[in-house]
Amino acid sequence: MRVSFDEATHTYWHGDKEVPGVTSILKAIGLSKDYSNVDTFYRDRGVAVALAIELFLKGTLDEKTIDPVILPYWEGFKRYWDKHAEKPVFIEEHLGHERLWFAGKADLVTEQRIVDWKVSKSYDKVSGLQGEGYKTIFGLMPFRIVQFPGEGKFEIFEYDDKAETWPHVIAVYNWVRKTYPRKKING
């Protein structure tokens, strides 16, 4: 299902109906990390690295414009790409799943896998569920996290499960959405 994405509100839309995203679903059911107290520098750095990768994959990046702050992460990506390059099918594509009513954005979809970039030194255990959501949307193929901890390095985390848990995640999300916030009853 085609969806539009509102950058300002970080929300997905199908026509005039809001569609919950994979990340917001995981946050609503308490499974994602709490980033509210994290310095925006780290979020902005991740966004800049992802943008550089997107522009590179689309053939429009001028590498001379890369900020020195993101160079150690960019170098990690380049080392990864030199060893694992695959022809992109989708780059930064926003799609939705009509029956389960949710949406997501894949950083990269190739004929072999779905890839998500992470700019972090720590591993996020919820990534496997995130991948299940993406696989439900983009097709049941292996999901790969490529993490860039800096210093020109990269780490790969593979998930090749069959996305059988994602419908249950949606069921819990729908239950939470309908149940909370509860009305307080004074007695």
C-alpha cells in the first residue's frame, strides 16, 4: 500500500487516515528504547549518515561535502559496501500493509534482503521485531542490520525468521491503543 510520510510529525498517511509506523508501534507497546533524554546531536548524526548513504546509493553524493563528524561512520559504510554491495530495488522507501494497517520505511531493499542502517555503539535487541515489520511489508526475505559504531567499523546482525511474530505485535498494539489511557474511577 502506498503511503505518504510527513517529516515534520514523523507520521505516515494513506489518504486522510493516519497509519502507525513500525517504530511508533514498538514504542507504544514499550519495546523500543527511550530516546527522550538522548542529546539531539546523536539523532542528527544518525540522520546525516543515513542521508549520505542514501545519496551515495542514488549516485548523487559528493563525498567532499561529508562533515568530518560523520566521516568515521561513513568509512564504516564504505568498508561494508566494498564487501557486501547489492543492487538496490528500493532506497528509503515508505510503504504500508493494508490488512494489518501499519507502515514502515526500509533503508535499503535488494533482491536478497532488507537492510537497516544503525549509527550506534550499542546493539538494540528490538531490531529483530523491527525487521519482522519490514519483512511483512516488503516481503519475507532476510533482514540485516548494519551497525556503524564509528572508527570506520561496521557490524552485521542477520535475522532470517519468517515474521510470524509481527501480527501478534500488531494485536498487542491495537489492544494497548484501545485500552490506554484508562479512565480513572474514584470509588
